[in-house]
Amino acid sequence: MSTQIIYEPRGRAREYAPLAANLYAGCSHGCTYCYACGAVRRKKEDFHTRVSVRDDVLRKLERDAIKLQGDDRTVLLSFTTDPYQPCESETKVTRRAIQILHRYDLRVELLTKGGTRAARDFDLLTAADRFASSLTFLDDADSAAWEPNAALPSDRIDAIREAKRRGLTTWASLEPVIDPEQSLEIIRATSEVVDLYKVGTLNHHPAGASIDWADFGRRAIALLESLGAAYYIKADLRKHIERGTHGQ
């Protein structure tokens, strides 16, 4: 089995980052639409309740960072977990990982639903790094139902706002899109603090079949362009827009 920590994502993940590292095994956010448990072949209940720092992860990360020293590609934390698990306040493994990556002149990209827990590490980030959050809802009740242990929407947006205040580059992942109207409202509510939007669909969940993706995609693009916002339409959504298709 490979002991590599920094790796090149494939498939849909490639649209997010050229390099990535997952520091934790499992994720306690408990999102009902979670794809990661299937990707790592763990039962959902086990994946969401048994979270741990990966074995010897920082030593292995440093070994990989040495090989990549000075590489201009960003290293995303994380895909199959979240870098700001509640236990991160104790382990500080993400903070130490950022320090290691910087030691070898590597750029860091943080993608989290941990909200302002991440702000603790903003002092480490530079203008070459990026901070992002997955934004799915504005309504707290909806978020609590679908993402029971993730930070609430207002807290995630506060984290983006603080990152922007500190001069950091920010972006937002509008994926999954569960309620298209709320996703459009998220754009309106955050356009002043988000530098880039990456917009996708809802995969791995039956609710995606009821959404008119072509209509949502066109409306999202129109709104983003009216606000002068930079955006990237993910391949899954772009396909629906081009074909004018409805549902998954």
C-alpha cells in the first residue's frame, strides 16, 4: 500500500486542485450526501464517528514535501476529510502541516466546512495561499439537517470574511447544490468577499434527479456575470447546461 500523503487527484477532484493531502481518516461532520466514505471504502456510520489523525502523517507529509520543494502547484487540504475536524483544536495537525508545506516553498489551499475554527491558522497563510469553504445553505435549519456537525452557514461565511479582511485569496465551493435558490442567494450574500466560485451539482444522492440543472446553471452564470464575479463551472454542471438536461 502506498504511503504517499501528497497526491494528484483524479476525475472530478482534479477540478479543485492539482495536488492534495488528507491528514485525517474519517470526518465527523456527518453530511448526508457524503461521498468520501464510499471513496475510502468505509461504512458511513464508522466514517463519521471514528475520526483519527492518519498514521505518521506529518513525517510522511514532510517526506513528500521535500520531493516537491518549490513546486508551484497548490496542495489542497482536504478531499476525503476536512482539515478542521473538531479535534483539530487539540491535535493541531493541520496547523503543523501548513508549516511543513511552507518550509518547502509549497502553496496551501484550505477547503473546509469547519468555519471559524480555521481562522486560528490565518496567521500562517500568505498571499500565495488560498482559503475556501463549501457553502450549501444559508438557512441554519437546512444546514443542520443535511450537515449536522459542520459549522453553520453564518460561521463559514464569517471565516471567508475574515480571510478576505486579512488579504487572503478566497473561493467558495457551491457543491453540492441541494437547494438551487439558496445557492443563488449565497452568491448574492457573499460576492464582496469571495474571489472565485466553483459551481457544481448534487451527486451521489437521489435528490439530484429532481433539479433542473440546465436552468440552475444558466441562472447561476447570469447572476455571477451580473455581479462581476469570477467563476468556474464544473464539468457535471457544464454538461447539463450544454445539453439542456434535467436531473442526474
